[in-house]
Amino acid sequence: MIKMPRTIIGVPGCWANRSDIVASIATRSGGYLFAGDYMMKIGTDTAYKLEIYEHDPNLANAFSIAGRGRLRDVDLEAIRSHTFTLYLVVESGTIPAVQALLHVTRALILSGGIGVKVESAGTAHRVDQWEEFCADDRLDHLLWAYVVYVGDRGHYYSCGMHNFGYKDAIVEVDIPPDDAAKIIHAFLRYLLIENPIINDGETFSISEKAPRYRIFRESCTRFEVDNPFHNPFGIMRIVPA
């Protein structure tokens, strides 16, 4: 049996102390409370584990790398001045789970958060970008929020699909990174929309006139099992047909 993955999201802010964090969530989050180690929406019985970490001098650099150019100097300067980071640690592995987590994370932003870093994918976002993701729960927004595309010498791969309960994808082809990202994005979107049964050797193309690729299922070996990037569901290797 596959162990359900954990989605880990970090939200730094400039809170004075734990009491300030508790009060900020109670008064500014839009209906959440934080007590003990858990955050809960008022009127529900769903709890989200919330861990508090003190100032990390390397956090701004980590955000800069994970943000891949999306964070501005003013955003990074604010993160350098953070006092605490709040980490949501949630068992996920379904689309409804990560949809709900979008809005729990937004509650932390409303409570004083100044950035969002998805530790279980290695991607970071400005708060206004996260607000845009929360404006509607389109699959494209979910993919941009929780999944990152990485290129490395003809190998282009996704990281973060385990947050949804799906395999990641890797494309092996000598094409520009943007083209590889389009193939991966189209394929992952197809997985989320159709939830297809894919057999080894089946083909995929983003359009009738586009090149065709064959798909092969594999275990995830790029990351160790205890690494938050590890995908227990495996990967789909996409190679030219």
C-alpha cells in the first residue's frame, strides 16, 4: 500500500511571538483558530497541523531559488526580515485536499504572511500570486501552485504531483526548456482531468500535428523516500515515439 504523501507549505511573517501568531490568526484569517499544534476553520472539524519555526537567515535565498525569478527584490527583502515561519503539514494526495489547502494557506497570508513556499515541491510564490490561485480552483492554478518544472541537460521533469496523488512526469528529448514545460504541463493536466489508465508504450501528443511520445511507468528514484520531493506513486517517462 502506498503511504499518503504530506504537503508541506511554509509561510513566513513578522509576528512578535507565538501569542501574536495566535491572535493574528483569530482576528485576521477570515474564520480560523490556532490552538496547540493545529489550525481549524470555525464551524468545522477539520484540523491542519501548524508548526512554528523561528527566523531562518537562509530563508530569503531559499525563496529566491524556489521562486525562479517570480519574487521581486521587495518580496525577498521582506522575507529577510521575517521573525517566524508557519509550516502547514497536511496529509494530502487528492485534488480536494490541495484545493482546501489553497485557502488555508491564504488564511495565513491574511494573518500576516509575506510569502508562500511549497516545501513538498520546491516552488515559491508571492502572496499576490497565491491570491490569484485562490480566486478560482482551476486545474492550471493548482498545477502552478503545487508543481514545479525543472530542466537538466535534455531531461525535463515535474516535481510535486504527489501532492495530488499522481505520478510526476519526465521528458527525455533535446528541445528548448519552454517546449518541454508545455509538454509536461499538457500531460499533467490531462492526468488530472481524465485520470486515465495508461499502459506502458502508449503514446501522447499535445496536438494532432505535434510530435508523438511514448509513455513508460517507473518508480521514483530521483529523490530518497524520506525526501519531501519523493513521489511514492512513481513517474511517467515520456520519450520520442
